[in-house]
Amino acid sequence: AQSVTQPDIHITVSEGASLELRCNYSYGATPYLFWYVQSPGQGLQLLLKYFSGDTLVQGIKGFEAEFKRSQSSFNLRKPSVHWSDAAEYFCAVGNTGTASKLTFGTGTRLQVTL
Amino acid sequence: GAVVSQHPSWVICKSGTSVKIECRSLDFQATTMFWYRQFPKQSLMLMATSNEGSKATYEQGVEKDKFLINHASLTLSTLTVTSAHPEDSSFYICSAAGRRLNEQFFGPGTRLTVL
């Protein structure tokens, strides 16, 4: 069965500092990987996804993620965090090469200090 | 991106009553819709997958008679929580995907509180 682990429940960074959110997955085949952001009162918004090809994926809002098969990781990064990035971030893996049956990690809450 | 709405955004009901939550894709045809449940400070758990015109497929441990899902059109799916009890209180989120099924678009969620 597929699973996703986000080791960090809560992270606090200063505005302008760099950010890395960790995600490890367990999946038998080539995974379809996603990062979503959830802000209060809003639905989950897709930041980026990896299906195949270049292992460094660029997303919206200045985020990027790198797929590392050898480490079963798909960590999310941003070079300079803005106060508006404070939110809950979820990593997810999709089943059978599609976005169906997404399995989510437990999420990482990002707090940004000014 | 595509827009998915949910109605209501929050609802409070008495124990034993039924509650219906609507999920609509506003600007695309959703051949597949998903229903998730999210407990406070926890992740999203997939409850069921529904394809337009077909019966929903429920995940293990989800009571199909308790959580009735209808996906009657390409833009609307409904989740009815029947005979709700306090333990059904949760945040329910729907998502929708088009034919290519390469991305799910999420609704803003519905907070259900059962007294």
C-alpha cells in the first residue's frame, strides 16, 4: 500500500529565509507526486506535481520540489519565504499513474515570523 | 485552475438527522469526484470515489449506508450523512477531476458539527 510521511508537523521560519518541507513516500511503482497548500477557509491548492521527466519540478508561488527516487523523497523548497506562505502543506502520492486515490501525508504547518 | 464549490460551508445539525453536502464543478465536466474527511490537525482521508452515472466506490471502513454519495451529473456530486451522530462531526472535502484524471481540484470544504 502506498503511504506518505511528512516528518515535520510544524515549522517556523523568518520571512525571507529559505524553506524546505520534507516528504517521503512508499509506492511500488513510479509515483505520481503532488504538493498542495491549504489555507483557512480555502480548498487545497496544487503547488506542483511530478509525473515523469525532469526530477526538479517548478511550481506556483516560487515553489519547487525535487524527486529523488533513491531516497523516496519529494521535498518542497522555496528560496525566500513570504508571510503569505503561512499555511498547511500536504504531500500526496497518486495511484496507478493518475491523480486518483490520492494518499496524503499528515501535513506540515508553516508559520512565518516577520 | 478549475473551480470547485461546496455547499454549505458549515452546518450544525441535531443527532439523528441527515445532512446533504453538495459539490459542484463550476467550469469543467467532472467525470470523477472524490470525497474526503479531515479531522482536526490531521490529514485528508479518502472516503469514496464516484464516477458520473455510476455507484460510488467506498474505501475500506467507510459505511456506504451512512455516507450516501450521488454523482448524477458531470457537475454535481452530493454526500448525505444519514442519521448523523457527534462522531460524524468533521471537515468534509470534495474534489473533482476531468477525463484525463491528472489532477484533482478541491472544494473549500464543509464543516459539519453534530450536536
